[in-house]
Amino acid sequence: MRICGNRLLKTLPGQQTRPTSARVREALFNIWQGEIQGARWLDLCAGNGTIGAEALCRGATFLVGIEQNQRACQIIRENWQKVAAPEQQWHIIKGDIRQKLTDLKGQQFDFIYFDPPYASELYDTVLNQIVNFNLLAQGGELAVEHDSKKWNYQEIANLTVIRQKKYGNTYLTFWGN
């Protein structure tokens, strides 16, 4: 898989993770372009780390990723080491997102990208945790990747849907506070 600057990243073989398509990834970064430099970024259900790597390439200064799959965590480390500048800080946390989000209480992020397995039951729980733990900085944005047939979002206290984009069967729903 290639990201900004034509950098080649490693991916896991098979269907253990579902990488965000190049079309959706490009759209996401076009929407947030010009705002990523110096940002604090949270990549939830990080998969192969492609979204986080792209954020690092575009100037995010602090990045945290959470991924459950051990092999994927190793791939993420390799990918992020390859693209990160020495002044950029990043961490990958292995484990169940519902448990590991509690470790981030007290931290805030300018951008949060959440891309769980489409058929999972993580959406509402994790979005409520993001609000309850105050993880989204004031004026920040949260993007949720989903299939409209698998998840219909509910209203989340203190978050407002600010836009929704459709790319084939994939939706990006953007929330702000």
C-alpha cells in the first residue's frame, strides 16, 4: 500500500484487517488538509497503521494508535518508524479498544479516526467513551468509517454530525464538539 510521497507500507496478508481504501483515505486527507500540521491524532482500530502513517507524513506531531491484533501492531510499528520524523512522537497500544481507551483519560486529540470492523458492535460504545473521557479537543473532529447497512449512528451527547460523505458502500461521518 502506498501513501503520500509514494511511500510503500507493509500490510498484513489476508483479511485480518480491512485497510481503508485509497479513495476514502485520499478524501479524508483532502477534507482535513492544511489542519494536520502540528496536530495530535488518535487512530482507533488502526489496522495496518496506514491512516496514522499518512497523518505523520502530513505533519501530525503526536499520534496514538490502538489495535487489537498483535501482528498488526508489529506492522504498524514498522510503518510508523519508516515515516516518522525524529521530532514526532507516536505510540501503538495493543488491546481491546473498549479497555484501552481508559488509558487515554486526560489526553485530548485534534483528530480522531475510528474504523472498526463494519459488523462489530463497537461504534456506540466507543463514541460514548470518546465523549465521556473528553478525548476530542475543543474544535477537533472525529471521523467514523462505516457501512450504512451495518451501523446507523445515533445522536451522541456533546457531539454534532458536521458532514457525511459516501464513497461506494463506505461512509465517513464527521463529528465535532
